[in-house]
Amino acid sequence: MGKLFGILLTAITLASAAIFAAHIWWMPANISAQGAAVDRLMRDTLAGTGLLFLTAQLLLAIFAWQFGEHRNGTVSNFPGGSKPLIALALLVVGIEIAAFTLLGAKVWASVYMRPAETGELAIDVQAEQFAFYFRYAGPDGKFGALHPAQINETNNNFFGLDLENDPAARDDIVSGTLAVPVNRPVLLTLHPQDVGHSFYVPELRIQQDFVPGLIIPVRFTAVRTGRYEIVCTQLCGLGHYNMRAYLDVMQPDQFDGWLKANQAK
Amino acid sequence: MGVQGLKPGDHRFYMRLSVSALASAVIALLLAGCGQPNGSKDARVEAPEKPSGPVLTLDPAATGSITGTVKIEGSLKQITGIISPCGKGGNASAPPPPPTETKAEPANIVIYLKSGLGNYHFDTPTNPVSLDQQNCTYQPHVLALMVNQPLQIQNSDPVAHNIHVLSKVNPQWNHSEPSGVAPIMESFSKPELAIHVICKLHPGMSAFVFVFDNPYYAVTSSSGAFDLKNVPPGTYTVEAWQQQLGTEDQTVTIAPKESKTLSFVFKSGGSSGD
Amino acid sequence: MTEDVAGSANVLLAREKTPRPAVNLLRRYLFGADHKTIGKQYFLLSLVAVFTAIALSWFMRLHLAWPMARLPWLAKLAPNGAPSGIMTPEYYLSLLTIHGTIMVFFVLTTAPIAGFGTFFLPLQIGAPEMAFPALSRLGFWITCVSFGVLLSTFFISDGPPISGWTAYPPLSALGTDAGPGEALGQTLWTLSLGLFCIAQVLTAINFITTTLDLRAKGMTLARLPITVWTWFVTAVMMLIGFPVLLAAALMLLLDRLAGTSFFVPAGLVVSDTLQNHAGGEPLLWQHLFWFFGHPEVYIAILPALGIISLILPAFARKPLLGQRAMTVCGIAIGALSFLVWGHHMFVSGMNPFSAMTFSLPTLIITLPSATACLLLIGTLYGAKMRFKTAGLFCMAFISVFVTGGLTGFFLAQPSIDAYLHATYFVVGHFHFVMGVAAIFAIFAGTYFWFPKMFGRMMSERLGQLHFWPTFLGVYCIFMPMYFLGFAGNVRRYAQFSDDYLLPLMPVHKFITVAALVTGAFQLLFLWNLIWSAVRGERAADNPWEATTLEWSTTSPPAPRNFSAPVVVYRDANAYGPADNGRDFWAQSEPAGASAVSVRTGGGE
């Protein structure tokens, strides 16, 4: 039985480790200027935990194989007793903790504690059951004020803009797609209309909840063009699985053209 | 210190405890059942005037009719959803085409008797009215039926839809309908105008349902023509409803066996309604 | 302190020498407060709960793998939830909600502590009964009512709630406007939770008092078995944590029914309706919930760790390596668990600086966890392991706890969690540590303690038939979830219709098949329980040759547990060559000559 346990556990361990190492199912390619640091941290964490995983599971498998009831000899204690083992655990795990904390703080700050940058493109994002809407400030560079009581979905007034009386609101561009120019810092301001939602683009390595009552900033710079999915990750009701939008990263001139075409509406 | 309280097996203790526990549970459940759902209800009148007085009998020999057409003057901007229906795809860098201003068609306009109808009893029709979901749109976009008449909702799309009935007089309901299941049968117990029906899974997918307690209503096709038959004699305010342009009223008096023609004109300001 | 309080237990024993009169079934099973009866009743409740929740998970997995499949039996069971046999998205979410709620509360919080603890705590400390038998009885009733209220949500017209076991407001606070299941279903769910909190606080008070006050003569705190230590620490955690959840549940009920706005801010437009709330904070719920919720998952795992640490030495025939250190690890885990709740909220909108203050304690808590794992592995070194089912589940526990715990390293780092949060990586992580490791500990405890509880042995052959497919099966179910998480597969999705998720469908199908097969093998366990309870071989007093006090009395124990006052001479770790003709010393066995200790310098 012990030998069977050892064999089975070894097979499971090696198979799992191989799949992880081979990246058969893995993160999509990074498209964010800050994403490379996250990927490095992810890789280092995988290596560190992978080592611990292999060590612990294989030790367990070996001991299960070797120390069955019917082996020769009497029971014997772990060499040195528990103190060396505890010291080893504290040391190895302690080093990993210190490393991850110090490295991780920098990476976290580089994504979530970015200061405002000159030239950043401000886009207002509203999440609701079950869609994302994106608002651009238009030629005047100012966002119109939001009036929840004036939200009218049948008229595409998702943000509750007062188009009659608010000049800043009249040129706001509302889109179902998040279009951004490549290599330009973007500031998203997230606010939900109804319940909690979340903004997640795996390629950007960014996830941020929408919290009712709060306006939450998210900053990123996309460095590759293409179309990527934005999905909701905070359970928001029955349509949660179907709540998505597209992030279109374009060349700057294409983006200008996109803005103009949308203004005409 | 040691074993406290009453001895195990003391029935009075447990009896009292169980009674009070049950009582609290019952009170709590009652509280739960009586809880009002949140949200303010619109105070607007959502239904046509309810006729009062003794129930009258319809004399088929004495009925007339109200016919006519509805026109819309000016152009009406098509409001297309800014997210393409049924979700995904589309060219990454091409923006969606701007909607065109077209001469508005007088379709999907509802004509009904706003007031003036006596307290007649009308049998509930048993034939179901059909609401279909195709290409992530409701077909038809506007429908009308009578109180308690069956509404048959089917899903002809390969994706699931969710029917959310945002009624303000009738109880609200919200059911998902996966692709290819047997149609959902529903009905409305009270008259109500312009019930907004949306699909929560597909933004922009919407329909309007009108529920009447009499058979004198019509939903126009693109010709804008309507014909209310077998109307009992009387003086009526006839109302026409258009989704973007609101309502237009006209008064008409029908003598026995008389047929009158009405003409409704909605004036569109061109770029209104956006 | 030990001498005079220990005396009270013996005084009670002395008083109760006359045998109890025969009682009729109603009095015994409904009103009787014998801790062994109540322990078995909790165990039975957990058994019903776990198979219910497994069935729900089967429905969920079937829908995820084949969303368009028609399941006629499901149409009969849930005509609203699965019209024509195809599941609606809201029904999937309601299954998910109830599955999680049942598993976390009625299985993982009930079986290890309320179930095994109520039965074995008095026995393991040499007491005839719990300190407050009435609280035991009341706690069980309230837990039953709570379970009933939760299940009742399946029978109301709008169905169970759809907001997950975490029930974040405003989704859970706004009523029908927010979605189906959010009316009466959510209210009943919250009521069920509140009742459960009350029951657990009563249980905690009972456990703490019993452990401190009713120990037998010679049972010093240092000699307490590791299970008693973990039950004690867990009970303290319950006492602190559950009232916080109760407060949150009450506030949610008030928001839903009484028009308050603890969790709902102004200006929300839901289903075309401007909501009539102002001044609330959704994050307040998250803080309250997770301040309870994180200790809760350690409430689930700590008794499990104790059970494994108790059982493994009995089958290894050598003492637990570093027993005192293991106890310290348990206390450290319990204390640290209250400092880490914000790691569920890294991307929740809290000030990003707070992520660092929560990340550090979360990483630090891996120290006692890793130490505990190493001590268990080290116990196996030099053993003469009896590979009975209970022992096998102990070894399997170590494996799955390592697998689940290590993935915590990823989630503890905010910038990595920003990618993995709310993906299947998290689902894999918590299922490994809770849904597998803690369950394996319950299995180990069941195979180990069944003879003592029911006076009969479980079938070892059925046990082995249960163990091997289960061990392989859980890796097949939950390891692929880590892969899905790395690919960015979001959780709590009723269906996978996003472009980037479609290529992952084969993995989901694999998981579903594994879940169905592994779940089916649990029926073997159920069959073993039922058959053995009725027809199993009669058990001796100490079939496993274990050291703790429950094994020094009959199987099952007599009504007041011990026939004579108990005196304890040593701790529970005395396995290994002994000069009493056997390879262990029972805790209550007086030493003839001094026992030869197998412990070399350093260990303890």
C-alpha cells in the first residue's frame, strides 16, 4: 500500500509539475507596459512554489514507500528531531516571504499606485447589469455631469447626461467598445450604475472592482495593438457570464479617426 | 463550575425554549414575507381609465367602428444600440456606421381607447399572442393583448435570452429562457400601457407590451392603418402611442352602426429622442 | 488549577453511579443532551448536507461542460430553474450559492468541530459530559432549523439567492430589482446564516468552558491531545468571528426589509428604478464578511489539522514530531487568521496601500502552515506505517494540503492576485485546502473513530476501494482548475461564451467527468457507513492501539463515558517501543517502571 501511494503520488506530482512548467495553459501574452514586471514575479513565484511542491510531495512519496509496517528495523525519529526541521521551514519560507514582499510591493505600486501622467487619456467607464459603457470627453475635453435620475436606456443615455442643459455633456462620446491609442497612458474612472462589477483584461494583468458609491481610477499603457476582451469578474447577477466588452488598441491616427466617426453620431 | 443549568431531560425547560424559538422563527419569517422590495415606483398613470358603473351588455347589432391612419411628419433617427446585438465580433478598427436619418415609418404605433368605454364585459381570448426572440431582437417590437390572454414567449436564437418585464402595475418578473426550450407561457392580470420588456443578457434588446381589458386596440404596420371594429356607441378619447414621440389624443363620437375615420399625425423635430 | 477543577469531573462520576433509567426515543434524541448522541446527530446532519451539496455540484458541472444538454430529470426537479431540462443562468448561480453555503457551514464548520468535537472532547479530557449540555442540545436544534431554512429556498417561487455564499451587496441588498432569487430567497438565506451564527457561538462557549473546567485529574494543559488544542483554538476563533457575521447578517436583513442603507449608497439605478437608499458602503459588508470569513476557513482547517496530527502517529506507531511546536503552530494560525482578511479585497477598491498591510501577514501565516506540514512529513520518517484507510487519508491530507497551501503564495501577493482573483485558480486553491484537505481529515476521523462511535468496525476493504479513486480523483478535478486560472478563466460563470474561454472547454469536460466519477465513489463511503453501523464487526475498546482517553473506555462508551474516575499520567504522544509489552502507552495507563522514551533530544 505504501509503495502504491508513493508511485501514485509521484506520478501525480510529476505530471502536474510538467504541465505547469510547459505552460500548456498559461497567461496570454502581456500587452501592458507594467505587465512584464508582473510576469516576472509570477514566474519567480511559480519557481519557488514549484520547488517546495516537488520537495514536499516527493519526500512524502519516498517516506510512504520506505516506511511501511513490514520493513526491517524499529521506529526511529527524524534525524535531529523537530528543531532542525522547524528551523529549515522558517528559514526557507521566511526567505521566500521576504523576497516576495519586497519585490511584490514595487510591482504592485507600479500598477495600482501610479501618479497622474501628462497626456494621459481620460475615459469614463460605467458598468451595469450587464454591459460596459465607455465615455470620452469629446473636443471640449470636459466630461458632462452624471444624473442617475436621467438614465434612459431606450435613448442610449446610459450615463444620465443632461444633453439639453449641459454643454459639456453634449459632445461626450459614448461607446460600447474601449478604444485606446497604443503607447499612450490611459486613465479609466470606474463607477457602476447598479451593483458591484469588475473590470478584467487578462492581457493587461489588471483587475479592478467597480464599487457602487465610489469612483475608482485605473491607469495603464497598452503597448500592443489588437482586440482584447474585457470581462466582468464580480458576480453581478444572472448575466454575469455574458457581460463583456472589447478593448481595441489602435494606432494613434486610427484612434483619431475612430473618435471623429463617433462624434458624428 | 462543572455542569451548569437545568438537568438534561427537564421537559419544561425544553418546552419553553422550543416554543420561544419557534415563535421567533415564525415572527422572523413573517417579517421576511412582508418585506417590501426596494425601489420607488413611478406614480404616473400606467393604465387607461377603468370604467365604472354596472356591467353593460354589448349589442352586436348596434356597434360601429373607428378606422384611420397614423402618419409621422419629419424624419426620425433610428436608435440603434451602441453594442451590436448578440454580442461579439465586428471589425476591430472600423467604427460602427452612424445611424441614418430616415423618413420615419408609422409602424409599431398603438391605438386604443383612452376613455369613454362603458363597463362592458369581454371574454378573454384563449389564443396566445406570440413574442419571439430572433437575432437578439424581439419580434414584434410592440405587441398588445388582453388581460389574462396567454402570451407565448419563444426563443428562436441559439443563445439564451432573459425576459425581464419591467411592469409597474402588474407584478414584475424576470425569467431566463435558454435556447430551444418549450415556450414560456405568461399572462398579465391588470391593464397596463407600455410595459417595457428587456433582455438582461443583451443590452439594446427591448420590446413594449400593452395590456387591455377590452378588444379595441390595434398595433400599426408600416402602412400606419388601423381599424377598431364592433365599437359600442359612445364618445371616446382615442390615443395613439409612439415609442419616441409620445402620445396623441383625439375625441370621436360613434353613433350606432356608424363608422368614423381618424387621422393621427406625429410631428418629429428631426433629431429629437437621442 | 488542574487539581481542583479536575476533581469536579470525578465528583460527578462518583455521584452518577446508578445506571440511568431507560428513556423513550423522543426524549433521548430530541431533548436528551448526551454529548455522544448530539455528536452523532451533527455527524448525520453533515452527511446529509455534504451529499446534497455534492449533488448540486454535479448539476453545476454538467451544465458547465454541456450547457445545451437537455436533462429531463432536472426539468422535473426544477421546472423553473431548468425549463425543458436546460438550466437557466440564474439557476446555475443559485446552485453555486447554496453549494458553497452548505459546504462551508454545514459540512466544514459542523463535522470537524460540532460533530467530532462534541462527541470526543469530553472523552479526550476524561469528562463525563460537556460543561453545558443544554447548549449542546440547543446548538444542534438551531443548526437544524438553519439548515432547513436554507433548503427551503429551493421551494419558494423565486428560488434560492444568486449572489454566492459571499452575498456582496448591493446585489444581495436590493431585492427583486437586482435579479431573480433576490427577494425572499436572499432573505431566507440571511436568516439561515444568522441562526447558524447563534448556534456556533453557543457551541464555542461550551467547548471553551469544557476544556478549561472539566479536565480529569492529571490532564494538564500540556498533556491535552492535539485535537483538544485545535478544538479549543477553533472555539475561540468562533467566539470572535461568528458574532461579526451575525452583525453583518442583521444589517443586511435591515437593508432588505427595514429600509436602512448600511451597504447601499445613493443614486443606484437598477432595472430602470432609482433605488431608495443613501449613505451606505458596499465595502463595509466585505470587511465584516471577510473579517469573519477568513478565520472561518481556518475554523474549517484547524480541527482537521488536529485530527490528522492525532491519527497519523497512531498508524505510524511513532510520536508526532514536534508536538509542542505543532500546538504552537495551531495557535499561531488561529491568531494570525484575524489579520489577513483584506487579501480577499486586494482589487475591491480599498486604498491600494492596504494591500501591502494585508499581504505581509498572509505570507507570514504560511510559516506555521509549512511547519505543520513538515512536522507531519517528518513524523512519517522512520515509521512502521500501518496503511489502514484512516492512515492513508492522513498521508493524502498532507499531499493535498501542500498543493492547496502553496497556491496561497500566489494569491497572497497583490500584483499576482490582480491577475488570478476571481478566476478558477482561486476555486482550485480553496477546494484543495477546504474541499479536499479538510474533507480528507473528516474521512480519516470517520474511519478512525467509527468503532468508538458505533461499536463496530468499518469495512477496511470498502475503505481502500473508497480511498484510492478518491485520492486520484480529487487531483483530476481540482489540479486542472489551476491551469484554467492561469489562462484567465473567470469563476462563477454559468457558461463560457467569451472568445478566450472557448478553447478551454475540453478542460472543463475533463473536470466534470472526474467530478462525477469521484463523487460516485463517495457513495461507497456512504454505503460503508450504513452497512458497518448495522452489520460491521464488533469493535474492541482500542482497535487501533491508540493512546488517547477515548480508547480506554468501551466502544461505544457508556452513558457517563468512564466507569471509574480517570487519572492521566502522560501526554498523547507515547508511541514507540515501551516496556509494557506493547509499542505505546495509553494516557491513563500508570507506569510500572519509567517508560522508555523514543524521543531523542530536540523533539518533543
